[in-house]
Amino acid sequence: MARDSSVQYFFLKIGPEGQESFQLLRDCDWNQVFHPSVPVHGLGVPHFTMLSPAVDAMGLVWIIGQEDGAALGAIFQVTVHEDCGRVTKVTWARTEPSNEQQVLER
């Protein structure tokens, strides 16, 4: 059986609140939102990844914050692991800025 797995990533810059939260959309469709099963404040929170319409996913977000060393202006690389079209794991790590990064900001 062939497996269609991939790893993608993006960069996120921490804003004035000192933390950023996010969910992931499939095909830019708010009826297909990948989110954690519980609010995740830091990488150590046990959870699994779910796919739901946005209305069912309110408040279920990944949060990069103090637990992760977040501070105003810090940049994090968010890595998304996918298998057969489903997000299986989301991780992040603080990184140093470079001119080549395309950073998401509010």
C-alpha cells in the first residue's frame, strides 16, 4: 500500500500579546478546519488532531506562548505532518529570522 505523507512548514511572528494561536484550513475552506482536540498551550499538552467545521472548532487552537519561549517579535517555524490528506502532528520551534523566510504576521 502506498502512503501519501508529507511535511510542510510555515513561519509565524509573535505579536504584541506575546503569543499566537492558530488552526489550519484545508483548501481555504472554513468547513474543513484542522484543530487540536483541546486548546494546546505548548508542545507538551496531550491531544489529537481533528477535522471539523469552524463553528465546531471555536477555541480549539494551537497556542505558541510563554511555555515555548515566545516573546514579541520572536519567529517560530511551525511544522505540519500530514498523512493521506489528514494532519497527524503539529510542532513548532523558535528560529532565527532570515531574509528567505516568508513570515506570517497579523
